[in-house]
Amino acid sequence: MSYRTVTLQSLWLSLWLSLLMPGYAAADTQAGQAKAQICASCHGVNGISPIPNYPNLAGQNAAYISYALSLYRAQTRQGNQAHIMYVQAAGLSDQDIADLATYFASLKPFR
């Protein structure tokens, strides 16, 4: 795959994600922290999961988290633990997703 192809794919993905998440720019990190309390049992208090098979969310790209939560909410994302996330994401609004994504992206990643 050429550099040009990768660049064009990245551009299209960025454009698509920006259209998918119209409320993303107004995300509130503090609101995301408050909403993230329910996430802590699986993904850790600071976004570092205590469970080896569950992903760390600290420092993750906000657009990726928003995209993943949107797919879980729509019940279209697949995976071993997807059914757990379907329940967790079902009641999230677009604003909730943007707030959570911004909060987890603001945390220091595990190294």
C-alpha cells in the first residue's frame, strides 16, 4: 500500500468521523469523568483496566472511543465482550459519548 493510499484513507476516515460526531467539539472532560464512574469496574478508575482482557482507555484517541461507543450503542460492533458494551452504551447520548471520549483521551496512557 502506497503512502498516498494511506494518506487518502486517513483523510476519508477523519472526514467520516467528523460527520459521525457533530457534538464532539463541545465535549466536556469534567462531565466525562463523572459519567465514567460506571466504566471503572472494567476499565479501571484511571482508565487502566485491572482485567487483562479488557482494554485500557486512558490516552486512547478520542475519535476512536467515540466511534467504538457509537457502534456499541447501535449494537453493530462485534467481539468477545460486545454484549456487555451493548448494555453499557445503550443509554448514552451523542453528548455522553463525546464527553467520555474526551475524558479518557485526556488521561495519561499506561506504559
